[in-house]
Amino acid sequence: MPLWGTLRPGDSIGVCDASIKYDPNGLLEVSDPYSSEKLVVRGQIGVLPAPPTRRPFDLGPTVYVEFTHKIFVEKGDLLWATIPVEVELRKKGRPIVRLATVKSKYTLVGSLVEGVIARYWRAEPIVGSNPPYSSLDRDCMALVAFYISEGADIIRGVPFNLGQTMIYTDNGGRLYFTLVEVSIKDAIIEAKTTSKPPTYGLKPLRKVSEGRGAVLGGYGPVVVVNRGWRLWPGLKT
């Protein structure tokens, strides 16, 4: 069966560390690295990718991608990275289960007073106008693109907000999040979640609206932090 779409009684799928079994009698058994549960559901169930921001804790919509090495970027660069997705099961348009596909880590981005707690992920940065398809070697990964709209400097990662985003797919079934525009100023880095696809030829798969923030139209929520932060490893799980 296709990975994303409809789950029917008798179907079973696995998405990295998440497992979903739906027996013919309507018993749904799900598990991820943090829990297992059973529930009775009748009929078809929707299976959709979701931002990696709810499991095991819902600490807000911010994701921080730390790069495997520092990188010098300048205005006009398009920087790609991979991040995991979560799995959301829906019935009658309502979410019934959310599953982590990989173990989660968190970090504090910014100061203890003005910083934000973000889902942490470490990824290799790749600069180029074309998506690095070879980076998507697992079903639970999606590509995110950072467009440098202002400034030039060395960066080691980008915090951004996925509370309002679109998830796209291409003809090969690969997943993409909405383009993120990044502005690098003297002491701060600002990331705006846009309503734009990160490359041409993509098909919208789902629109995500979680938590507080502007409705996805021109721009979604913005994350602005001082670039002099250090990561707080004590918050990582």
C-alpha cells in the first residue's frame, strides 16, 4: 500500500521506528519509541506526515537544525537539509494518533530569558538550487530549504517555526516542507516560514496549522534569536 494516504482494516505499515497495525475487526495497534496503544476504529483511516513537534512532548512548533559543520552563506543561497516527520492518523478530519518516527531531542535556542525550546535535529547542509534527493534514504525524512534573503556570514544552524506550513510531495513520493527565508543581521538570525514551495513541480500533500501564529498566507510565524547563543545540552532527551 502507499505510505501516505488511506489505511484500511487488514493493513499494516511501518515508518522507521513507528508501527501501525489495523486488523480486519477494526482494532488499531500503534507504537513508536515512546509508547504503544490500542484503540477500536471502524472504516478507513487517513495516514499523513506531520511536523516533528508533538512527540513525545508538545513544547512548541520551533525546530532547530544544527549543521554537521559550519557553513558560509550569502544572499541568494539556497541551503537544503533533511528533518524527520511524524505520522498522524486521522478519522473524519480529526487527528486520533500522532507517532514519532525517530527518537526526539530538544534544545534551548537563545538565552534562558528570551530563548525558545526547539526540537533538535543534526543534518548535513547542502547548497544548491536542486534538491539533494540522495539525502532522503528513509521514508520518515523530508527536505527543508533555507533561502538566504539577507546578509552573509558563517552559520551553524537555523531555528524555524513549523506551526503553519505546507507539506509537499514530488513524483517520486519524497516529502518537502515549505520554504524558509533566512535573514542574517549583525547579531541575530531571523527565519520566516513562507507559503512557497521550495522547488518547482511539487504537489501539495497537506496544510498544517498547529499552535499559535499567523495563518499561512504570505508568511507564517517568525523565529528571531541572537546568533551568539550556545546550545543547552541538558535539555536534550
